Amino acid sequence: MKPIVRTALLIAAAMFLTAIAPKTVAWNNTVVVTTEGSHLIGNPDALVKLTEYISYTCAGCATFMIQSDGALQIGFVSSGKVSVEVRHLVQGPVDLAAAMLANCGLPAKFALNHAALMRSQNRWQQTFERAGPAQKQRWTSGTLLARGRAIAGDMDFYTVMASRGFDRTAADVCLADQALANRIGAQSKAGYANGITTPPSFTINGTLAPAHTWAELRPLIDASL
């Protein structure tokens, strides 16, 4: 067989094998926005569908995110067997502002926006807890944007969002989005209506899980696989 013919056959065989080889999906980077406006990360057809109900002013929610993030994403979501849907359970104006900023940008931005706000919680939580009546009045007075700006300035959310590539102008666009605020509010109302009262709370395939920590939740996910 001539060398040119042999080379052509080898190239054709390689192309054929490449075409029939199973393609690997980066499920960790697969994010879709549901009809309710929540973010679903991973395989939409996963065997185990985990839903997280979170609040950005909830210390336990930040602890859960920090403890579970790597293990959940690498150990479960990446396989395509587990998907994670994050739903907001808003508990006040600061929480709403943080949730609106988490939703800034394209859906693919959400997971790291969410993580940045949760990981910085220990820095701004003290300001939140020590706020006096006059400061809290600024958080609940005026337009949606005015309230959001006051909160973002006091909590240093602008710095957090700058680390995610959103300057103050871009962050303000998110803070002024009334439709977004309405969607987040509707998510929260639906959660409370379904009996979710204590964040973080979780459902596995639609059933409320008896867990509020990663240590409690992980074995329940394992048992569902």
C-alpha cells in the first residue's frame, strides 16, 4: 500500500473514531434559568435533583456553600448524576439586594457571583447586624435603585461585584431591575408557601430533606444515587 494511501486511511479512521466517541459534557459549567427564574446547575435530566433554598444574610447558608462547594460540584454535579437548583428565600432588603447582584450577567456568571457574595459574608455581616435605625431607613426608602445603592455601598457589595468583573454602573443596572426583583420575590413566596422557612433548606427530587448542613445532606444524596 502506498504511503499516501495509508496515511489517508489512518486519517479517515481517526476522524471516524472521533465522531463516534462519546462526548464529555462539562456539567459544572452548564447553567440554565428555570421558568421561575432560579438557576439550575448541571444535567437537567440528572437522576438526583437537589434544590437549595438560600438566603445571603443566613450564616448557615454561607457555611454550607463553603463546605459543600468543591465536594458537591466535583463529586456529584460533574458526573451528570446530580443537578443543583438554587432558589432564593429572601429575608429582608439586604438579602434582596445581594440576590439581585448574584443574578447579574449571563446565567453562566451566577455560580461564581453566588459564591463571591457568600464567601464575603463574614466581612459585611457585622455592618448588617450593627446597623442603626437611620441606616436601615435608607435601605427601605426611595426607589428600588436608591435602596439598592445604599445597601451595596454600606455592605461593600460593589467591591465584591468588581471582583466578578461588574463595575458600579453594571451593578446598578442589576439593582434597578424591577422585573428581577419581582421574580426573586415570587421565588421566595413560593418557598414559604411550600413550607420552607429555615434556610438553608433542601429538597431531593421534590421531597424536603431533613438536613440543614452539608454533613447532614451528603449522605442523603449518596443514598439517592
